[in-house]
Amino acid sequence: MFRNRSKSNDRSKRNNSKDRSRADPITFDYDLSNVCNHLEALMNAARYGNTDLLYKLYIHHIDLKMTDETGNTAMHVAVMVEKYVKKSQILVREIFRTVNKEQIREDFNSLDNPPSPTPDGFIDVDSYYNDILVREKKKWKNEERVLLSLDGGGIRAVITVQMLIHIDHMLDGKLVEKIDDMAGTSCGGVITLLLSTNNRNIEETRKLLLEMRERVFIRGFDKSVPKYSSTGMEYIARHVTTWEDSKMSVIKRHRAMVTVADTRMVPPQLLLFRSYCPEMPEEACEHYKFLDPSKVELWKALRCTTAAPYFFESFNGLSDGGLIANNPTLALVSDFLLTNKLEKSFAKTPEEREKKGNWKIGCVISLGTGVFPTEKIDGIDLVVAHAKNPIQFAKSCYKVFASTRNLLHVLVKECTASNGQPVKYAREWCHSLNTPYFRFSPHLSQGISLDEIDLEKVIQVMWETELYVASHRNQFVKLVNFLATKPKRDGFDNPSNSQDSESIEQSEMTETTTTTITATTTTETS
């Protein structure tokens, strides 16, 4: 009898240990500086669903497509042990989660049969007019430029870079070559500076952003506000990027700018840190707030544009540009037109005036960091009703307090809005100039804070971005095919000093046509 009870206890212990192994991923401590450990670490991460280990492998630039002695990749191993890797191009594709087979089927079906962005029978006038503008542009003129605008949003920058990777992949890695002017706010400014200074390609930029989330969002022990110390951000901006004391003037491949809010005055003023400046007197530069790019350090520009109030302290009174232009598209277009006007106005001779300020906007691309579900509030009426007793008076005061909080919430949301009206204004402005305008920003199932460090939540928004790209595939293909026909231009000389645009277009037409076909094929098979 006792022997049977002992066997029963042993069996229950084994079952309990199996249950624990299913519930909790087994942790491993690998020295990733030793190359010999890479393959073993990767296979165990897939075998036991250890997302933290897999994330570390990705950040350390370790090849996640390595095969074991039987020729199996980590994905094969994960499938064999009923782990699941979400269908994606990057980290989302390499992070494994334990789900049932039904969930696997539903997730893959959602990509293979994405929901339509518009109801059946509904005509999207904005997209229709955009298609007309794209079809009417038979050839790119040499003076036409592509403008790229990147919204702010903290860690939601992974959404932006995820879409950039898709577009770049469909263009065979030539997206950066097609962009002429870039503007970014906050995390969008970080991406702008990294891509413009040749320090990171798009894939490496995403890895840095994922790594930054744990190195930047560190609570200080000496104070509760601001929420985080700026030490981590400053170290990354100066040293991890390898910029050190480099200035904005080192940016040559694009005309780049980041938005900053000067909060030393009320209302705060929009300040732009640019990599360019028209040739004009110093007094004019000061009047039009064109700072000398050879005096603005890159790391300080990054530090200022990411100084979100409450989260980080300002940098000498300069804060996150999201307070004024969280969607910098209007600032980018306005500055583009202003620069043209100033170059012509301050030209010294009629011949110089004819040559300068002739740039045209060929296309505007605006990438957002997600659209959140609308929130319901009780109202913003600040009314203290006449009360006959203390209890009613207390209830009335409490309602006023709640309404005041709602009002502040509404004002903050409206000031930092990057979707809605800012998008409508930018679209109508571009269409009035007969310029194609492409706006992409995924609808998220739930809100995510700009300082979120939970890997699962970050991966979730990346996955929802994948679904968004799949459901808006046609619009992405139209953009890619349109950019593919743009001839490559080395440098940013004035179009009058460049070789004849007609000859450039003819010499590169074969290459761009091939890229167009590749983009379409890649998208259809993804």
C-alpha cells in the first residue's frame, strides 16, 4: 500500500514539474561574447519559448537563421515543439510564443486574408485623387524631391521603423537613396538623425531603438518628477551613436531637421534644428530662426527633441517638439517652401536668382506611430452647483475636479495630436500643389505608453503593424512603384548645376523599371 502511494506521489511530482515547465520558460545564462554559445542559445530559446533570451540574441546581432547539425533552423525547432513564431520580417518573426493550434491558424489567416481598409462599395476620395496624381506624373524632374516625415511617440518608433523596413525591402534596400528631405519629432527625430548620418541602416536602427528602451527609461531614485533621468539618453546620443561632438553640418545625404519646442516662453515656439541653411546675412538667419548647422551638435539635437515633459527634464529650456509638431509634416513642407523663397530673395545676381530656390515637392510620405481607440470621458464642464448641504457641495466639487482633469487631458491630446486634423491639413495642402501624399499609421487595439518597456506589449504593436501593412498592401505597392521610377541623384547640388535631367532619367530608366517589377512581385508573395 505504501509502495503504491509512493509511486502515486512520484507520478504527481513528475506531472507537476511538467506543468511548471509548460507554464514558465526555462532560463539559461549564456555568455554571448563566446561565439560557441550562439547556436545552443538560439536553439534553446526556440525549444523552450524563451523570448528574453531570443531578444538578447537579436540585439547582439546574432544570426537567427543558423541551422543545427540536422539542418533545422530555430523556426523549425519551434514548430516541432508547438511553439509559434509570428509571421514577420524581423524580431516579430523571431519571437516565439506558446499558443494553441487554433490561434496559429487564425493569425496566419489574418495575414493571408487581411481585412479591407474600406467597406465594400465605398469610394475613398483621398486615395482616388492620390492615384490620379501618381498616374499623371509620367517622369520625375530633376528638381523634384521626396519628403519623409516621421511622427513622435517614444517606444512606438518601432511601428515607424517596421513600416520603413517593409518599404525598403520592396525597394531592394534603396529607400534611403530615394529620400531627399527628412523631418522627425522625438523618436522620429532619432530615426531621422540615425539614417541621415550613415551611422545605422534601417534594421540596425530598429535594434538600437529596442535596446534604448531599457537603457533610457530608468527611474531616478532622488526624484519622482521628471520620471526618468536624462543621463541614459545623453550617453546614447553622444557615445552609442558614435557622434561624439559631430555637428548637424556633417549630414550630406539628406536635408534633415528635427523639431524642438522652446518652452522658455508662453506660448512655446517651434524651433528647428536643420542640417542646412540658405546663404543669407546673419541678421536674416536670426530673424527666420535658421541656426548655423556647423554649431549645432547632433547629440544635443537628439537630446532636445526627445525631452518629453514629465518624462525627461528639458535641455536648457528646450523640450520635445511634440508639444507643437508631433506630426512634423506641415513644418517640413512649410520649411521647404520657405527655404526656396529665401534662396531666391537673397540671391546676389539675377543669374543666381534664376538658379536658386527651384526645388519642387515630388512626393510627401508621412509615417505615424499608431492610432489609438477613442476614449470616453464624463465631460469638461466646470460648474459648481449651488448646494444646500455639505454632501451635495462635496459631490459638486469632486465633479469639477474630475472635469478639470478631463479638460487637461483633452488639451494635452489635442496639442500633441499627430492624426486627425494634422493629417487632413497636410493632405489637402499637398493635393492643392498636385503632389502625391502617402500617410501610413496603424490602428492599434489598445493604447501603449511612450515609455513602455514590456517586451510582450512592444511585440504586440509590431505584430499589429504587420497586419496593417498586409491590409494596406496596395497602397504600399503604389508608393514603392512610384518611388522606384525616381532617378538616383548623387549629392544635392542645385538642379541648374547638375547634368541635364533628361539624360539622367534615360540612363537610369532600365534600373528603376526593374526595381518596380521587383517591388510588386515581392509584395504579392509576402
